[in-house]
Amino acid sequence: GRRTVPRGTLRKIIKKHKPHLRLAANTDLLVHLSFLLFLHRLAEEARTNAFENKSKIIKPEHTIAAAKVILKKSRG
Amino acid sequence: MDGRVGLRASRRAAPTPRVAVRSSPRHRARVREQEPVVSAMSGSGLGKENKAGSSTPLRHRPNAFSELDNATPRVMLRKIIQNQPQVSPLALQTVQLEETEDARPEPPSQRTSSTVELQLPDLVPEDASVTTFRMTRKRKKLSISEFERAADKRLPQNQAHSTLDSTLVRSLRMSVGSVMAPDTVEKRGLLRRPQNHKAIDIAAFEGGVEQNMLQIKAQDYLVDLQTSSMTGTTTIRTDAEVVLNNTELFVEPQLGEQNLLAVEPQLSDSKTSAQRSNTSYPAHEKARLEGLVSRVSTDERRTLRFSEKDLITDHEHVDGITQKTPAKQGEEEQDHSQQNDPMEQFSESEEMAGTTEHHADAEYSEHSEKKLSRKAVSQLTAAQDAGVEMEMTPSEGGVAEGTEHQDSPKAELQMAGSPGGHSPASYSLEKPGAKPLKEAVEQTGEIERGTITGVLDAAEEEATDDESDKEDHESEEISMKTPMFVHAAAYRPQPVLSPPHPVKSASPELPPQPVRAKPVPKSSGAAQRKTREPEIASSLIKQIFSHYVKTPVTRDAYKIVEKCSERYFKQISSDLEAYSQHAGRKTVEMADVELLMRRQGLVTDKMPLHVLVERHLPLEYRKLLIPIAVSGNKVIPCK
């Protein structure tokens, strides 16, 4: 199964980018949730790309193309 | 016809055609005919078959196979076992087979007796020697000839199978040498082979462990500095780095120490100048810091430090100054190498040094050298003006870089080779490179020495009077470690800038420096631990991504996913900041994150947040996020 959510690491990362920003109690869990869904979308998109290329393995080029799309979609 | 009928009859009874063929009397006759030439096998065997009668190609093969079958180890073993007298599978059996003096006299004496009789007398000597369990050590390998001899002794007993045995023995000799092994194993019974326990050389082992540890340490140090400066790239960039990474055991600890010692004066100097001189030239200081950063992150920094120290010692000899610490000596040299002359000298040496291999590094060092030389200039003037101690080890380091680059390949190899005898070894190396430096020094140094020594004396006094501990450390070589790492840490997070013209870009770069210098020291000052940037564990990313994608993923694709994750976190942190600011708050609340997910299209009217939470998060976290009502007027999480 999945391991525990890296709550401390998440907080550190956000602190690294925005040191003045504070996080409320369980917000990091929701942030992790959004991260999971982001990876989920990325995986789906990459898998679709690989299928279109008739490849059964996800290759970096598939991932890069997927990333461009999904990162754009994930903007607030 | 009869044969065929017989064949059919036998076939009905036999399970396989092979067995049927083998059991057919015709085949048996053939086999007996061809026994003497069973060793010759294929060619002659087939010829004999042809002679035997109607030899269809089909018949050839079964006969040939049957011949071959007879010669299989399995069959031969079976025959041997059948011929051998029945004995218990104890170690005593070895007595019979071994070419021991005990065994030999016995069988010959019993040869004449019949098989049955033989068994008993055989057993007798066995019983007699029950007590002695033959150690297999004595007879490690039984030669085939020995076995044959023993086997031959028993062969005459079985007249019927004598020829067969002889052929068997011959075939043994010829074809299946390895058959001996299972047979001997069988004869030995349940004895194990002697075990060779190799004594572990503890000394060698520990030495190896130490080497590993130090290599790991050195590599970690190297890697860490690189990552901090190059945002996570840990690839070996140049041959120099490879060489450095693979240096000998005894080199690395010294490297580490000397790194500390060498960098300390520079960094401590910069700090002192930052603290003391109000009139410090921001540009130059920043340039110096940059130079330090660049130096820290270059591959040749170790060799640079080496050469620095060597230059220090060189100049000791040259200038005849013996009392001062390397830091002070560095000052002196830098004071000497003052104005444009040294700069020109540096550029000259740089040009000389610029080989194609180290071109990038040479450029790098050129820039840093220029910066440092200019720093030297500015610092000198500042020192003369304000009497501030300006320790010029950076510029000296720059010089060292220039000279070092000339001999960098040689120097590195030499450094690796002779860690102990630095000064003498590299002195000779440094000589050609040091010449221009020395010239510069000597040309400009004469006049300034007087003033500079005065400055240095004042600086020394100041050093002793200085409040900060770090400055006290400056005067001492030994305890430089803390300030060195403090400063090293200060420069690590900063991006490495290598502007083409340091003069121009120097000025805008200073302002962020002092701001950052302060908060960073405390994180890395205490322990000399590498400050790793916070990242999501790559293993977790791999786990999650592969779970969602359900198809194999290349390693490079994972790297890309990691990079995407970093960028994603950067994006959402700015988004969340915007949302909370818009709401007039300084803290990100749950509503902000929900809004983010809504804007991302994850949460819709059809897909509420709680459903997503239920789907994707583990139970323990679900409970935290979704209030569930339990009996007794209790709600989890408690609000």
C-alpha cells in the first residue's frame, strides 16, 4: 500500500517557495490531494500519448508532452 | 517377419517405441555384436548396422541411439552398481575404492572367489575398519585409472558381463570423465566434501571499509556543493572531477581538511570586511563572494586550494616571510598583486591556461580571477584608506586558479598522488605558473610592502580586538572550520553567476547578499551537514505515478515527472498565496485550497471535494478532513 503522506516535506517545499506564507491545520493534506490528482492526470495523459505512439512503455517524450498540457491545466 | 511380429508384440507390452526397439531380440543381437566397437560409436556402428541387414535409415537411428544409450552414464552406472558387491552406504565404502594399501591386498586375495563369497570377505575388512571413517581429505579426487583398476579387480568375477564392463570402463575413460564425480560421491556415501574456510583478512577488510566511507564522504561533499550551486545536477562534468572523485584514500581527508582551511580565510575575510568596512565596496565584495561561490562550485577547487597553499608557501620562500599565517600571507600577496599589472599577469596566465578541455573552467576562473584581482585592487585601496584588514586569499586563489589551469591535469594527478608532500611537489609544478605571479608580486610589491606590513599589523591587532568569534578564528588556522562552513553555506544556495564582465554586473548583485548571509549560517553552522533542498521523495513519486499509469515507465520519464512535480508545487504555492492575499489573510486555509482545486477543474459541481478525499487519501487522513459524526455527540475531527 501507499506510505504516509510527507506532510513535513510538503510544508518545507511551500516554505521554500513562499517563505512568508503560512499554512492552516490540514491544508497540507489537501495540497497533497491536489498533487495526487495532478499526478493522476499526468499519468493518464502520458499513457494516452504512449498508446498513440503504439508504445507499451511510457517514455520521456510522452511524459514531456503530457506535462505541458497538464501543467497548463493545473494553473489556478 | 518374425522379427517384426516379435517387435509388434513387444511393442504392445512396452511403453515407448524406444523401449520396444531396445527390448526386441533382433536389436539385442545387434547390440551384442557391436559391443566391441561401442566406443567408436557413430561411424563404425552405422557401418556394422548396415552389415546386419536391411538397414533403413529409420533403423539406423534407433540402433545408434541404443548404442549411445548403452554408453550413457546412467546405464553404465547401473551396470557398475549391478556388478559391484552390495555394500552399506557408509563411509566405509571408500575403503574399497581407494587406492590404499589396506584395500589393495584384500581384493586380490579374494579375486578367485565367487561373487557371493566375495561379498562376505569384503564385508569383513569393512567391519574391521569400521572405526576409521575415512576422511575425504586424504583422497580428494579419485582418478579414473584408479577406479578402473578397482573395477577391473571385480570384473573377472562376473564373466558374463566382462566384455561389457571393459567396454564400460573404456567408455568411461573416453567419454564421461565427469561421471566419476557422481559415482565417487555415491561411493563416499554421506561424507561431505572438505570445506575450505578462507580466513578473512580483517585488516584488509577494514581498510576497504574505510576507503568506502571516505569515498562516500568525499563524493557527498562534492556532490552536495554541486547540487546546491547547480540546482540538483550531480553529474560529473569534467575529467578533473572524475579524477578528483576517484582519488586515493589518503588524499580525501586531507582534501577535506584543506578545503576547510583554505576556504576559511577567504570567507572569514569577506565576513570581516563586510562587518568592518562601512566603506566596503559592495560591488567588489559581491564580486568576491561570487568568485568564492564560483570557486566553491568549480571542479578544480580542491586543486586550487592546494595550489593556494602552495603559493602561500612559495611566497613564503620568495618573500621571506615566515611568521605570518597563510591568511596573512595571502593578504600580503594580494596587496602585492595590486593594480593592473597583476591583472594583466593573470589574464596572461589565463590565456596560457586556456586549453580546449578546460575551456569552460578557464573562462570561469578567468572571470573569478578578474573579479578577485579587482577586489584586490579595491580592497587594497580600502585597506589603505580605512586600515581594514583585507585578506586577499581570494585573489590569490584566483591567481592560483590561473596557474592551476595551466597545470591542472598534472596538478590534479600530482595532488592525488602526493597528498602529504604538497609544497615540494607542487612547488615545482607551480614554478612555471608562479613565475608570472612572482613577477607581478615583485614588481609591485617593493613599495607596498612597507605599507602593507603596517596594514597587516594593524589588521592583526584588529583581529585580536575584534568582537566576533569568527574573526578571532581568522588569526588562527585551526578553528577556521565554523566560519568557513558558515560562509560556505551562505554561498551555497546562491545561484552561480558568471557574467562576462564582472565589473558591470557586480554592483546590482550585492544587495541580496548581506540579507541572505545572516539567516543561512544558523542552519548549517552547527553541523557540517549538507543542506538538502526539500523535495518530495522520488520513491514516493515513482510509487504514485506507476500506480496511476499502470504501464511500465522508463527511468528518464520518472525524472521528468519529478521535475514536473517541482514546478507544480511552485505554481500552486504562488496560486495559494494569491488566493489568501485576495481574502485578506496571511494563512492559507482549506477554502483556499478547495478554490485552487476548483480552478484546476478537479472539484466540480458534480464532483465534490469529499468524494475526492474519499477516493484518493488513506483512511487516517480522510478522518482528519471529513467530519464524521460518532455517537455520544462526538464529531471527528473535533471542531
